[in-house]
Amino acid sequence: MDDIISEHLSQEFTSNIKLLLRDFLKLIKVLAIYPADNPLPAKMRRSLCSRFTEIVNEFGGLAFSIQPDRIYFNKEEVFSDRGAEERLAGLFFDAGIIQLNFLAGLSEEEIDTFFGVLKNFMNDMSPERDLVSVLWQEQLSFIKYRTVDDLALDEQQTEMMIREICSTYDEDSSSGWCIDVNEISLDETEDEPSASSPASDVTEDARQMGLSLEPAATDNHTIENLLTNSYTPVGEEQKEIARLLAENRNFDPFRSVTRTLLEILDQWNDLKPYSETIGICEKVLDQILGKGEFGAAADFVHSLRSRQENQPSGKANYAERLAGFLRRAGDHERIGRLTEIINTQETVDTDAVELYLESLGWESLPHVTGMLGKLVSKKARLTICNYLARRGVDHLGIIVNGIRDKRWYVVRNTVMILGRIGGERVIDFFAVTAGHSDQRVRSETFRALENLKSDRVVDLLTRFLSDDDPDLREMALTTLGRIGGRGPFEAVGDVIRSQSFGSFTLEEQEQYLIVFSHLGGSEVTDFLDSIVSSMGWLPSATKMRYRLAALKGLAYNKSNDAEKLLLSYTRSRRKWLRDAAAAALEYRRKLMYNGGSIRDADHD
Amino acid sequence: MEGQSVTQITTEVGLNRERVHAAQQMLTAFFVLAKTARVYETNNDSYQGQLFRFCELLRRYMDENFSCTVKVIKKRLFVDDQFVTVDSDDRIGVRLMLDRWHELGIGGLVFGDAVSAEDVTALVRLLWTFAIPGGDPFEQISRQLAREGIDSVSLIDITRLNEDSDIDLEDRQKIRRQARDTFFRAIRNVKEVMLVTDRDEPIVVSRTKRIVHSVIDQVSNDGSALMELASIKNFDEYTYAHSVNVSIYALTLGFRLGLSRPELSELGVAALFHDVGKAKLPRDLVTKPGRFDDFDWVQMRRHPLLGAITIAETMRLDSHSARALVAAYEHHINPDGTGYPTLSEPRQINLYSRIIAIADTFDALTSGRVYIKQAIPPDEVLRKMVYQMAAKFDNFLLKLFVNIIGIYPVGSLVLLTDRSLGIVTKTNPAELSRPEIRLIADRDGRKTVPEWFDLADPANRSVDVARCLDPDQYGINVTKYILSD
């Protein structure tokens, strides 16, 4: 009967363990997703902590054996991983843990700490994450683990190692010895001086350190004078400890390593080790970049560049080695890796990225330009553009390679950079991109042209008046209207007179008329009058729209002819014309005397 | 859990379950009995029933386990060092009983194998009814128990439970064995790392970290066993043992300074690898027994630089390797910038480098393998470091270190004022001149079976340490004692 009951309890217990582990995994996944203060995971966590400790303490402890994808309890499988989303065994096994024990006495606080560790571990993507070290740091008293390293270490028999490492330990040259202790003085100062070892037995190094074979100051200067019986640092010494610890916490591992490597480089008077150290510098640089420490990487490269520039003439080979390093620092492969690293970062320190790029030579520019096509973060792309705009001023030939790229975004980015570079030199390239098949490229070209000051810009901008994209046409029209002058006037007029004008929307046609009138002054008043007065075959609604558009156009016309025409309309027999003209006049006067612009037409 | 196989642990936990259950039943019955005794007279049927049940459960428990010690530690109940919860709805009643124990200065009970129902009744009644007039309640209640002829149950003094130094012989031996395991595994690991670097292969740090963590755990609890091992100097391959010794001394100093566990981990690894550059030097130079000539020294002085390069080449860059690299490079540079390698520009020497410099010099001088080709007793080494070489070290750290090592460093052979001989096994921070020692020779100078002797114990105040002795002078192999339980 007892056996049946035991077996039943055992089966029930094992089922409970299985459920517990399933919930364990569920909790870890939830913890990894939800913010810490979310009530759902907090409640789950509390509940599981309570159940876990209850089971552990009731049973007197739980010991799990962990395989790559399975967990065992009492030699029975209680969990198996199902795919990447359900890896509990794998989580521990990959960290090297093969045995996990929860001991009786486990408290809810401790299991909660354990869950916290796992949560943080799962969110840490760095390659050097080490679950075992983190668990060790927490000093969990009732959660113990064993790793594959422990297993390997256990195989080392201490006794054998002692014999291997310390072969004399068994020797006792005076076995059964008996020393005449009465011959030994209780006061060491009474000892006869031993046969003095010649001073040459003290090495030069030791001598330089101040070491000598003479006894250190004795009697009045014994160690006891240094120490009180209950020595505890107090006052200033406590402050000193606090200062040392605080200073220690400011240790920058990357800059410390690079500074040391630079020191080492300065030590070599031989080219071979110097070259080898340069190779190590490259490797370290890659690792520093891999961790996203662009500032430290920039400092490192700058320091090496400075050394390269300041090498004495007799060390041309050394300078050449450094030059090679600097070239490779910005080569295609490294810049490609830099791009990947930036893409994996949640937040990009763009200032530091820019700092790093600044440390590279101009030879890196083509590769940096290539980054634009691969960077995911818009902020990062903007940073690269800013950088290229600055460096590209003296290396335009490299920058413009992107103009002919098949990828629209590369062309667009190149246009952005050229726009920032500015100057007459870049306009020719915009002539190419103004006709690009992708609207986004043309749009960027337009934006770049807007900011340039040159007659040639007007010619290019006028091209956009006949662009396929209505938004671009509108922007071009507004900009040309603002720029003013003969060129824009004629260009707008050409469009109005073209066949394609009829395919524009009425709103667009209105805009063209307004701008035309604004630019043309007295030259266009007859034309506008003809529209207002026309009795053509157009349906009355459309005719009316045109008439009203023409009247609006006259409102934007600064010439006296326009004023006269509007005044004449106010005396018309047609009421609609009188009213419209009056409104247009009023509006015109408001524009002329209150500083309205052609843009205001958009808001009417 | 350390040192146990997977099977052992699993079996142990399984067996535990039955034992825990039995202990729980027995303990629960005791508290129910105690509660009943508070309410009913001892001749009452209810009380008698509970008494019978408890005695039966106690007997059954002791049949399997041979003893029964109940202790209260940090408000948790332990039966024979096994944590047990009381399965009772009346938690307040249990709490009352434990509060009463606390009031009486009782930390626990020990049931002998001849305990009778009458003894139990007398005990339970006494626990509730004993009035505390003044003075030490524990002493008084213990005397009362003796007066009533109850010798099958004894009480545990609550103050004895809280004493950290109350370690029995078995615990001491266990600590020493663990220390030996850790120490020699560390030496083996350093050797493996050196061989790996000699072959220009990458260093995998995970095993080193596990070992360093073990060292830190032991240093945190009681580092004296490790310090004792660090005092052994007659290793065949000194370089490896030296690295481990430096790590132990450095971690002890770091622990004293208040470094956190992650920081100690970094320090420990850095100390273990501080001389890794020697793996790149000719082997016969490193192991040369005689004195070095000038050319030897030129080569030897390259080892910090080689060490830094080796670490940069073979270890993945992280906080551990960065610290190790810097320490390997700097540990022979003095705070004032002198030393070697010669610096091309001034730099602030890292804290870990300064700690390792002290530990490195201390071990080197006590071993007689490096600066002076003869071992110098540790107390003299400390004097030399303080009075001849002080400019070469961070003076504040040196002071802390001297304090840790003490007047009579662990591993020292000492002559007592009664002319017996002993080996220092543990310093006493509260009274540095009165360490714990292991006597190895009687006052006639005859070799004896080693026994522990704590000079800080009030019973031993009549004896002092007279001086340290050089074991080589008397042909005494201190190593053998240090390596024994």
C-alpha cells in the first residue's frame, strides 16, 4: 500500500515538476518582453516564486540534470526544448551549466533574484555574456550549479597534482627530528649574524628597488610599530579607500588597452615586433568597434596617425607600417563591418561614429559612401551624409560616383551630400538627377537646388514645372514664383501655353495663372483680361473658374495695368464681375501694403 | 556541493526528502506537545496522547539518524543541519515557543538516544514555567535541568550558534581540503594557460574564472587555508605556483579594500595572468636556478610587454582581459613611473597593478627565486618592503597588506615562549600578535602529532610567540604540514 501511495505521490510530484518548469519558461519569456513595472509579469513572478519555494522546501530540495535540450529530475525527463522559442535546457546548457540544484531553505527572495538574473541574461546580446559569472556574483545560498568546467576540474585528483607539482613535499630531512629548542634564543636580535651573503647575490633589479640583504631597521622599527592591535582604517584612510574604489570604477577598458598598446609600440626598436604589434592593434580596433565604442576607436586611430606623421625620417619603415594600418582601418571590409555593427545597435551614438570616421583617411570615402545604401537607421545615414559633405568638398570626384548608381536611394543620398557641399561644381550633377526616373531622387534634387544660388539653378528648376509628379510641379512653381525674373516667367508661360496644361487639375491651373500674373506684371494683363471676358465654348462652371482664377491672378499682379483692369471690372454691368473684382482689389491692396506673398494664394 | 559527483548530489537530495519529512513530523509534534503543555496538565489525556506521538516520532527519527539536534538559525529551524518547516496551522504558537527559547538564551535542543517521556515532560514544563530572575538565563536553566536529573536532553547556547569561529575539526578539515583542491587546480590551470600561449593558441578564460571564483569564495569566508598554501615555496615549477600565490594575496588585499565580486573576479584573473609573458621567454631562463646576468635581465624585463601582447593576441577583449593586459604591463612600474618597462609618457598606474605589485614582490622575496636567490622569512620581507623598498609601492595599500599578512604571517614557523614550535595557520585581526597556530613540536623540541592552538583563546594567554624561525635552518619541512588536514 505504501509503495502504491509512494509511486502515486512520485508520479504526481513529477507532474508538478513538469508544470513548474513549463511555467518557469513562460515566466522568463514574459519577463524578457514586458517592462519591469508591468503588473502581469510581476504577478506571475510572485506566484511562481511562492510555488517554487513551497515545492522545494516540501521535497527537501530539487536537483536537475541538464542536457543540451532536455532537463532530468530523478533520472526522469521533465522538460524538453521545442524549438528556438522554447529553450530552457539549452539556455542553461549553452552557458555551461549541467546541474542545477535548489536546496531546502530556499526563500522567495532568492528565487526571485534568480529569475531577475535570467531575465537580464536573456536581454543581453553581447558575446561575452556569462550566466555562470552572473549567478556567482549574486551569491545565492540555496541555488547551486555545476558546470562542465567543474566536471573537468573534478577529474583532477588533488593528491596526484600535489605529487606532480610538489615532489619534495613528502620529504622530511629530519624524520623523527628533535630540535634543541633551548639552543634557540627567544630574542632574534641575540642571534649571531649569519655568514653574510655577498652583495652580488642581490640582483641589480632588486638593488634598484632599494632591496639589500642588510636586515631592515630593527628593534625600534619593527612591524608592530606599523600596526595597532585592532587596525581598522578610519577617517582619512576610509576616505582614501573610497577614493581608490571610485577611481577604479572609472576604469575605461578600451582606452586603457589602446593606451598600453601605444606604449608598447613606442618600446620597439625592431621592425618585426613593431609590425606584429601593429597587427595586434588592428585586431583590438576591430574588437573595440565591435562593441560600438567608436569614441575609443577614434582616439586610437588618431593617436596612431599622429605617430605615423611624427615618425623620424630614419624610421620610414615604421611610418609605412602605420600607414598600412590606417589604410586598412577604412578599407571596404572594415567599413562594411562598421555598417553591420551600427545596424545591430539599438541606439547609435552618431557623434562618436562621426568622430571615428573623421579619424580615417580620404581613401575611406568611397567605402563610407557605400554605407549609405546599407544603413538602416535614418539618423545614422544623416550622420554619414554630414560627414561626407564635409570631407567631400576636397574629394568631389569620389562622392559623385553615387550619381550613376542603380539604386535610387544611393543616388538620392549622393544628391543630398552634393546639396550640402554646394557650389557651382555640383550643379552639373543635378542636371543629371533632375531627370531621374525615381520621384524621390528628383525630389531630393529639387530640395538641393532650392538652396543653391546660381542662374543655372533657375534653368534646372524650370524643368520641374513639367515633372510628372504634381507635388514637384507645385513646389517648383512656388519656388520660381518666389525667385521671380524673366526666366521663370517665360517658363511658366510656356507651360500654360503647352498642351499638357489642359491635363492639369483646375487647382493647379489656377496656381499657374496666379504665378504667371505675379511674374508677368503688365505683360500679362491683356491675356488675363481675355480670360475674364471670354465667351468661349467651355462649360459655364469651368469658364467661371478660369475667370475667377484670372481675377485672382490680377490680385497678385503688381502692375498699374492690373489695378486699372480690376477697377474697370468693378464698374461692370455683371454683378458677379463687380463683386469678384472688388474682392480681388481688396486682396491686392492687402498684399501690396501688408506684405502678402504668392504663397498666400494657397490658403485662399 | 563542490567536489561531489552528479549522482551523489541527486541521491543525496532524494534521501533528503524522506529525512526531511520525518524531521518535519517529529518537530511538528514537538511544538504541538509544547502548546498542549501550556494549556493542559501533564496528566491530561490530550497531553499524554501528544506526548506519546512525539516520543514515537522521535524514536523513529533517531532510529534512522542516530541523533537529533534542533537549532534555530536566523529564524529558521534546522534538524541535524537540515532546514525544516513546521507543518502546523498554529504558526503563532510556534512563534511563541521560539520567542520563549530566545528569551531563555536557547538556540536549540539536542536529544540523546536515551530520552524518556518523563524527560520530555520535564523539559517542556520547564521551558514554559522557568522564571528568569536575572543574570544569564541560559546558564540558569541549564543548571535547573541538571538539578532535575534531565541528562538525555541538552540545550544549545544561542550565543554559541552565532560565533563564526565555532568551527569544529571536521569543518576545518573540509575547508583545508577545499583550499587544496582550489589551489592545485589553479596551478594546473595556470600551467595549461602558459602552455597554450606558448603555442599561440587562444586562451579560454571560463575555467580560469571558475577557479578564481572558488578562490574568492574561500577568501571571503576564511582565506587562511589558502594563505597557508601560498606560503609553500618549494614547488618544482615555481612560475605557476607564484602566479597562484600572487592571486591569493591580491584577492585578500582586494577583499579587504572592499572590491565588489565582479571587481574581485577581474583582479583574480589579472593576478593569475600577470606573468603570462614569461611563457614567451626561453624556458631555461625562467627556471634558471643561479643568478641572472645582465643579458638575462634584459630578456626578463621584457616579460611585462610580452604579457600584455600575449593577452591582446589570445583573449577576447572584455573587462577581464583589459584589466589583465594593463596589469601584466604595469606590475613592475612603480607609482613614480620608474621601474620597467620605461614609459614614454606618464601614466596613472592602475589600482590592480599596484595591488599585484605588492603581492608579486612579497611572494618573490619569500620564495628566494627572483630578486635574491635565497628565501627570506615573511616577517623580514615585510620589513624590507616597508623600510627599504617603500618608494616602490603604493604606501596605503602596502599598509593594508602588512596588516593582512600580520606580524606572524600564515605559514611561518614560530617559537613560542614555552619553547614549543608551531606553524601559523591563521592571523587574528583583533590581536595580531596572537595568531592561531598548529603545534608541531613540544617544549623539548620533539616532533608531535600536530594540534591546533589558538593563542587568542583566554586559556592560552600565558604563552606568546617569541619569534619566527627559518625552517630550512632546522630541516623542518613545513610544506608537509600545510598540505595535510
